[in-house]
Amino acid sequence: MVQKYQSPVRVYKHPFELIMAAYERRFPTCPLIPMFVASDTVNEFKSEDGAIHVIERRCKLDIDAPRLLKKIAGVDYVYFVQKNSLNRQDRTLHIEAYNETFSNRVIINEHCCYTVHPDNEDWTCFEQSASLDIKSFFGFESTVEKIAMKQYTSNIKKGKEIIEYYLKQMEEEGITFVPRWTPPVMYKLENSTSHIARPVSPAINIPDTATKEGLNNKEVLNTSSSSSEPTAGTPDDKLDADYIKRYLGDLTPLQESCLIRLRQWLQETHKGKIPKDEHILRFLRARDFNIDKAREVLCQSLTWRKQHQVDYILDTWNPPQVLQDYYAGGWHHHDKDGRPLYVLRLGQMDTKGLVRALGEEALLRYVLSINEEGLRRCEENTKVFGRPISSWTCLVDLEGLNMRHLWRPGVKALLRIIEVVEANYPETLGRLLILRAPRVFPVLWTLVSPFIDDNTRKKFLIYAGNDYQGPGGLLDYIDKEIIPDFLSGECMCDVPEGGLVPKSLYRTAEELENEDIKLWTETIYQSASVFKGAPHEIFIQIVDASSVITWDFDVCKGDIVFNIYHSKQVPQPPKKDSLGTHSITSPGGNNVQLIDKVWQLGRDYSMVESPLICKEGESVQLDVTGGEDLGILADHRMTLSCQYLDTSGEGSHVTRWPGFYILQWKFHSMPACATTNLPRVDDVLASLQVSSHKCKVMYYTEVIGSEDFRGSMTSLESSHSGFSQLSAATTSSSQSHSSSMISRWRFC
């Protein structure tokens, strides 16, 4: 398995030339890195004007490895080749290194670069990436991998310290400024006018007798041109080391690397629609920084959030009055660590009454709104206290808990809530204080604990009776001034007292079922299954030309091809009495086919956009160009589009003719336009038996009439037929186009 490392951007608040002077002092040896025994210059090149300096060194390392392993390998030292390409004009240094020893068994590649800070030319940025691939090593592959990663991470930590050490050393010597490189012509002009000779930059002192062996002109040309290219991405694509420490906490180099790599993957596959860094980090922590596992559960959670519009729950959903009156929980100041404090008087709450009056889904949605509010409060407290706060403390008072709380439907609702929260809000609970646990509590704990993650259970502190008032109790975690009054504290707590829900508010089972369905079908998204040989199709009737069809869909499973067709004929809706090739219902959503098998492409219907191939996990969203070019959307249209859609990709079509437009999602293995011969019923049913031949999409479409625009339609039409560029093979076009978007939404 290839091990990879990607550093955050480390910023030195010193000019590039001064950093280069400090960096060069690391050679030929560095006492701060004991394993770095020696280095020899093997090749060197300097351009005539002094702007380009390429030097190749052979470095000798004494790896801290067991003596037995060294004896088996037959070496005492390991040699690396390091090639430094300095461009004084562009103020960049690129460093490439690879192992010379055991190169046929172990492949190690490292790339580092020093560049000028994009926002402050007197600061210097440093980035580092590396990969380790052990092909074979006498049966000790796992041991060598651990030793290599340990040595590497140890040196990473020392990297910044070494530069700062030499900067301080130079300051003691009186060197606090190194002039920038300027072309030799400028020196001649200045000498002829002022007769004052300015010294050439002493940033790197290289002997004039340096040789050019091994570096031909082609290598030098490539080095010069590559070093002038901008570093990958924009500042928004990267994480600064100081930002990580300030807002995310102290992470090890490998943890930083995992965060950056997962974030980059999300940027590439989700087209800019990614969660906040704090949210990504929570999923990594929950999976012990295993990127593959964290990525899987995070993507599932993002799909879940979008399907149920969790991102907008605080703004669009008002809890029923019954919850406001009888749900005995609420936010109450913060604990001693600055974490938001949530107080829940579970013993005073009528769980049976709440379930009978509201249903399971309403309670779940209320708990989700509490978690969303907790995320918001963590962000606020991070700013207030000046340190990373990513979780909250929950105080649960169990006084009054009895057997009525073990009502089976109530426990079932509690277990489902725990399951949803565990899956979508990992590492958000910092501490759970359970107070005044009665004798019935062990019964409840036995039912609930198997559904709680092991890491979460470690955060539980349980106190029986009044034990919380003694040593190691509540005062260790909460300031005396904010202990609630019902716990013998001095602070008035606004949390509702709960109590029995009046039976007059109870609903019948049928009413609750309808209410549950209503709650979760309020989403504007629909789901559909796409089978091999059986695409899913919807049609939109357009009366006025120059209307705009917009869409937003996620590929939840499998790979699909998205097409748009136009027809003057009315697509025949599926017949209720025939399964046929028109309608297939599955647990994962509906499958509807509208293009008749006798229709011919080019005669009965035509393709109006190039096919778009979308991979699993990718999204295609509504895209609207800037208001100054397009004109302003009508107020109600703007509200709908911005509220529910992440405007981070192209997904709109300006209709040229009236008629019927068919949106089709098709299994990827088939040609994008081969829709003339649809399969028979037997073929479709046979394909359903193969799980790999099933895809799933969530989609939303809307038609915006031309009367809802003011101004010319030509600017919107400029994005016509461009949505296919969102395929995985091309990203630069969509990134550049996104700069003109009206709004940009991020999850969480």
C-alpha cells in the first residue's frame, strides 16, 4: 500500500530571500538533524544572469533502525538524491528528493516548495508532499514502513524549527535583510548613473567553480519554466498551519495530511460543495484518521443531509408548540473548557406523551435541530475563547426517571435517534454528565449502550444520588456560578420543566403516520433507480421558447449518463396495469421510461445537450451566471433556487423550441445516445437480479419562465451546452466559471 503525506501551508513571516539564506545553512550537514550525516554536491548549474540555480546533492542518512535489520539489508547508511531548483526572479524554490539506496525495493518521492505568500510579498510559504511505496524488503515490509514513517514525521516537526533556528542565528550575526535579485542590466545602468555598485544577493553562496555535469540544457529549461508556474490551486484550496492550530487544534503531521487529502478529494468530486474543515475533521477522528473509512461515512452523511435538507433546518423548521412546552431540554452557558452546555431533564420528560402527540419523526427532527445549533455554538465559542472548540457538553438529569420511561415505542424512538446522531454527528459530544441516576437506570443503560460508539461511551460520567456534589463531581467541569438552580446551584435555568403531555393532544396511529410521511417528504428532491437497460426519464412541457430548465441531481450509487432530449410528441406516461418497459418500482425509488421503443433518434426526438457522464458521489447543480450579466431573477425564484440548491456547477438549459423535453438518467455501460431499442420486460427483470446493474439518483428540476428574467437571455445562453464539462476528467472549466455565481453554499 502506498503511504502518502501532504502538509498544510506553513507560513514564515520573513521575506523569501532571507528564508533562502537560512535554508542554505542546513548544508553540508545539520546538527539539528542527527540522522543527516553528510551531503555532497554532484551536479550544479547557474544561469548567466544568476536567476536560475539548480543544484543536485547526494545526502547520506543514518536511519534509526534495528541493528538486525541493517545487517540483513547489508547497509549502514541510506543515500538520497536531492535536486533543488531555485528561481530568484520568480522567488520560488522547488525541492525534489528520491531514495538511491534500495530503489528497486522501496520507492520514496518527496516534493517541497518555497513560494511567496499570495497576500504578503514579505512572507514565505512552504509546502511538502511525499509518497512511500515498499515493493519488497526481505519480508520486513511492515517494519520498514513503520520506521520510515516515524523518521519522516519526526523530521517534519523539526523542519520549521530548523529554519527559525538559522534565522535567529543570522539575526545574532546582524543579518536581518537580504536584497532581492535584479537583472544584471539594472546593475550596469545604476553604476553608470550613480557610480554606486550594489552587491548581488548573497541569499545562496555557491562557489564559482561549480560544475555543470549531469544537467543538460533541456533539464535547465524545464526547471526554469516549471518553477515559474503557480503552485497548484488557489489560497482557498489550501490549509494554513497556523489556521489549523487556531481553529482545528493540535494535529500531528499525518493527521494534518489526512485532513488536507480528504478535503482535496471532496473539492475534486463535489465541485466545491464541501463541508467545513471542522466537520471533515470530526469524521476523520471518528475513524482514527483512516481516510477511506472516513470518506465513505462522510459521503453517506452528505447525501443524507441533502436529502432531508438538514442544512436549512434551523431556518426553515419551527418546532411544534408541544415540543417547546414539554421537551425538557435547552442550551445553558458553557462548561469550564468553553464547550456549549446542553441541559436535558430526561426524568421530568413525558416521552410517551411526546411520541403519542408528535410521532417519532418530529422528535428526531427536533434532536437534529439541537445538533445543528450545537455546531453553530461551537463555531461561536471558538471565536470567543480563541481556541478550537469542536464539541459540546451534555448534562442529563435523571431525577424522576422510572419504568414509564421504558415504554417500548419511546425506547425505539430513542434508539433510532441515537443511530442517526452517531452516523451524522461523530465526535460532537465532548462530555456527557449523567446526574441523579435512579435504580431503574441500569435497565435503560443495558438497552441503549450497545448502540453507542465505544469512543462516545468513554465520555460518559455517571453519578448516582447526590454524588455529583462531591469531589470529582460537577464542580470539576462547570463553574459554580452557572450550575442550574434545580441542581442546588445559583443560576436560573430557562430549560422547560417538562411534565405530562395532555392526552387531548394525542394523535391516532394513522394521523402520526401521515405526519411522519409529511415531514420527510417535504424535501424537494425525488429519488429514482436506474437499471442496466432501463433508464429513468421525466418529461417537462415547455410552452414558451427561451424558458430555462434547471436541475440538481446527486449520483448516490453507480455511474450514470445524463441526457436531455426534445420531442414534439407527447411522451406516453406509464400504464398502471402494465409493468412493461415504462414503470418499475423498487425500494430505492421509482424507475419510469417514457421514450417509446419504436421512436427513432433524429426523427421522433432529438438530443439538445451533449451526454454527461457522472460517477458515484458526484453532483450536478443549478448554475446561474452573475446578475449583472443575466438580469435579476424574480424574488420568489431567487429564494427557491438559493435556498435549496448549491450553485456550484452548470446545470441549466435555455429552451429553443416549445414542446416536450425529456431528462434521462441512464446506466453508464450503455452508449449515451443508444435509446432506440429499449429492452423487453423479461430483460429488465433479469437485470434487476444483478445488484451491480442498479444505480440510484436524487434529483430536483424546475422550469423558470422567460418572464421571470429582466434583461437579455444571451448571457445565460453562454453556459448552454457547457454542463458536460463537469465530468471527472475536466474540472478547470467549472472552477473558473464558478467565480461568477450568484451564491455559494457549503454544507454544515
